[in-house]
Amino acid sequence: MIQALKSLFVQPAKESPEALQQRLNLATAAILVETAQADFEQDSREQQLMQELLCDSLALPREEVQALVQQAQARVEQATSLYEFTRLINDNFDAEAKSSLILAMWRVAYADGNLDKYEEALIRQVADLTYVPHSEYIRCKLLAKSAQKQR
């Protein structure tokens, strides 16, 4: 009991910037994996776009992104809620990075040409949990929709 009380006042070990970046990359990939799986269908267009978005936004080579996506899929299967991912995002992303994530989610959702109600609900939930304003949520949706029409 005393150890439990002491642990409340002990500072945890400082995480290295590299370790933090790896956790952020995993959280970002996990959110996009959740988006791709929200409609209960595996679509190659969603998977391909998700990997392209991660390569571009994280500046990682395709091989590392593929490994990251596999790791994220395993993590998503173990997760009980979005909180573990959105908490990390809230603590470390600024408003612009959060908007970029919401836009990426919309782009993945639209990649198969069909926006499913479960995909939309998930994006709304993540936007709420990361404190993205509704106007920004809608702006990202419209941007992704117009980008999909141009493809």
C-alpha cells in the first residue's frame, strides 16, 4: 500500500524523443487503421492510400511504414478504446497536426468511393476526443471529398 502511494509522487523516467516519436507514429497509424476497418471491409484502395499518407506525413520509407501498419493493426486488435491513441495525440500534437490527422482519416474513408456511417462516426469521435472544432472537421471532410472526386 505504501509503495502504491509513493509511486504517485515519483516522476516516471524521461522518455527519449525517438521513443516518443515512435509512439506517436504508432498512434497515428492505429487511428488510420481503425478508419480503414470501421466499415468492416478490407479495401486495397484504403490500405494503399493509408500507406501513402503515412509515408508522406511521417517521412518514412515504404518498408518501415508497412511494418508500422502491421504493428498498428496488432495494437488496434488489443486496444479497448481510442483513448490510448487520442490521449497521446492530444498531449503532443498541435491544432494543425490534429487537423492533418482528421483530413487523413477522411481521405482513407473516401478512398473506396463509399463513405460508411461507421467511418464517419469514428472520425467524429476522434475529432471530439482530440478537440478539433466542428468547423475544422467539416472543412477536412469537404477537402477529402473533393480530392476523391478528382481522382
